[in-house]
Amino acid sequence: MNRGVLVTGASRGIGRAVAAAFARQGDRVAVHCSTRQSDAEETLAGLDGGGHTLVQGDLTDAARVESLVAEADEALGGVDVLVNNAAVMIRHPLPSTSYTDWQEAWQRTAAVNLFGAVNVSYCAARRMIDGGRAGRIVNIGSRGAFRGEPDHPAYGATKAALHAFGQSLAVSLAPHGIAVASVAPGFVATERVADRLSGAEGEQIRSQSPFGRVAAPEEIASAVLHLASPEATWCSGAVLDVNGASYLRT
């Protein structure tokens, strides 16, 4: 399709799968990382096609966000699609967490999961608007926004906020031809949770879905690819559950 696509947090896991999926269909991809540069370089090297680039920066730094979006925009010849994937998940169950650690977990999680995505979205959308681009923004939310995350409450809350933010943008950006949607994955087999899946908890996690397994990152990427497609314009404002029937909303 030959679009410019910026994927945040694309060093590995879902972000890497999303970057690879766009590259396979002929898009140019900006692979973003905050700290895992070697992993991001591996992602970049494995992408099909050409015209890809690597952008590095701390999403909690608003000034750096503005410059890294500008770098991606210039390298790609314009950003047509933004995928807000970067996130942190810090364990902090209230009954066993100190007040100091509680504050730190909430501040760090909100800084990356919410404000990072908010600022990247602003900078990318402004460039889409100024360039007259009919762009796409796809947020990677979570099933935890609906069913709760007792051990990671800040994660669940910020993902719920990200869903709501995406719906607000869907309304405000539609007159500019920009569609915005979110996916809400359940448990996904990524490097970050490999120890949980291989340990004593693994069977319980897999049994959450009637399919008896967890998702592969590529399955989340396929949903992102659809929501970013021209055919999915009328899905703007949607939050698409991709959780293998492990949690059903009414």
C-alpha cells in the first residue's frame, strides 16, 4: 500500500508483529523504541521491503516525542498511520504495595501508556492534518480495561483511558479524514510474559479462553492491519475485542 507507518514500542512482541505486518503489505515503517535498541534493530532488519527507519526516544519526554515524530515523518515521506503500542505493566496490588511504590507505579504507567500515546497522537495527527493526509490511528488497548487488573490497576485504568481517548479523537478527527480505533487484546504470548506462560500459572492463563490457548502477536497485528485499512473507515471509534472469547462484554 506504500504508506508511512509509525509503530511505538516495536522492539519486540506485538509491536514487532505489527511492524512486520505493515511491511509485508508494502508499507514503510518507522520502528520506535525507548531503550531496547538492539531488539529494535533486529525488528528493523527483519522487515520486508525498504524505506524503513528506526526512531528512538522516551515517550515520557514531550519534547522528544515531538522530535521523534518529526524524524519519522521526514524519513517516511509522511506518517499516514500511527499505532500506539508502547506500554509498561508494573505489578502493584494495593494490599501489598507501599504508598511510595503505589505512587511510582501509577505515575510511570500513566506517563507511558496514556500521556505518551496522547502526545504521539497529537504530533502525528497535526502532521496528517497539515499534510492533508487521510490518516489512521490505532491504539493497542487491553481486555483489562473492562474486566479489571487487580495486580496491575494502573495498567487497566490507563488502557481504559486510551480507549476513551481514541473515541474522542475519532469524533474530532473525522472531518479531516482521519479514522481512529482501538484493539483490546487478551493475553498474548510475548517475551514479557514468557515466564508466566511456562510456569505454574500458564495453564490457568490458557484456560481463560475456550480455545485453550493465548493469542500470538500476529493475531493482534492482523486486527490492527484491518483497522488501519481504507476499508475500515466506518470502524472509526470502535474498540475491537481480540481475546479469544476469554472475556465477553455486553
